[in-house]
Amino acid sequence: MSAYTERHARSFGGWLIVFAVGYAVLHHAGTLFVGLGDVGPTRWADWVDLLTPYVVTGAAVGALRGAGAARGVWAAFWFAAVVYTQGHAIHLAANSVGNTIDGPHPDVVNLWDEVVGHYLWYVGFGLLVAVLAVALADRRPRGGVGAHLLALLVGLTNMTNSVEGQTPWLGLAMAVLFTLWGLVTRDGMGRYLLTAYGFSLVLLTGFGLWQGGFPEFSELGWI
């Protein structure tokens, strides 16, 4: 392996770490940072959440650049990034407005936050994962146990977002799709897809059977 190739291999691997950690932390911003309290009519957690699309799509750009992605992959990335950032923006705005309302939220807030925002946001993330999986298909994993632990965090986040975001069937569909993709490509980077989404599939299936459905964690009083 040349020095150039080795340097870029380390580069895309480092960006994948940022991608996974950014996803796992910032997709839980509303829960993890709720203790920061309010700032004016908003919450500090909302301001932290503004970082989400920059970190996640920025890390994806770094990984694709390090992997030397082809033009077609870049075109698919830009489409995925638009879907992801649009969905996140809709969710963040509607959710922030909803937090100022005492009592039940108007239907229009739930529509833009829980339905349109979440589905676009989560579909966009799935598209980003697919783009990275294609770009890195011929790469050999080097991260060892640490990389699999990060993959487990990604799988856990898919599960928690799907349940609390009320998109469980989308979450299950993504888990099945990427688990199968990981099985087919497990000799390369696909093994991390298998770890992440196989774990997510187990969690979602187990939770659904245990609860007889997919109630939000907040409805159960867990958060």
C-alpha cells in the first residue's frame, strides 16, 4: 500500500468514526441535552441540534473524499444530503415550536414534526448510509472491536429514533435491508452494516413483541 493510499484509508476511517458518533449523539440531542435548560423561548438542546446536519453530512463528505468516490456516488450523496437536511430542518423547527405549547400539540405541528420531518430525516440518513456502503464496498475493515462497538451505537440509534420518532416500520425496513446488505458484503465494510442493523433488527423486534407494539419511550415514562 502506497503512503498516499494508506493516508487516505486512515482519513475515511476517521471520518466514519465522526459520522457514527455524530449520529448517535446528535440524533439524541433532545434527550441528552435537555438538562441544559431554556434560552429565551427555545431550549439549548435545540441549538445543539443545529449542529446535526453539519456533523453528519460533513463527516460523510470526508469519508467519501478519503475513499475517492466516483461521480455517480457523489451525485447520490447530494440527493441524500438534501433529503436528510430538509427532514431535520422541518423536524427541528416544528419540534421547537411545539415545545412552547402547553398541552396537546396542534395537528399541523405533529404533521410537520412527527410525520413529514421524521420520515424525510430518517430516509435521508438511510440514503447516506447506502451511499457510504457503495463507496466503501471494496474496502477492508481495520477498526476491530472498536468499530463494531460504534456500529452497535448506530444500530441502537436506529432503534431509539424509530420508536420515539414513531417510524417503527421504516426503522424495521432499514434494519432488514442493511442487515441483508451486510450479509452479502460481510467480507468488506459490510460487516459493520451487519453488526449495526442486525443489532437494530433484534432490538426493534424484541421491543415490539415485548410491548405488543411500538409505544414511544416518553409514553412509557422512560424519558
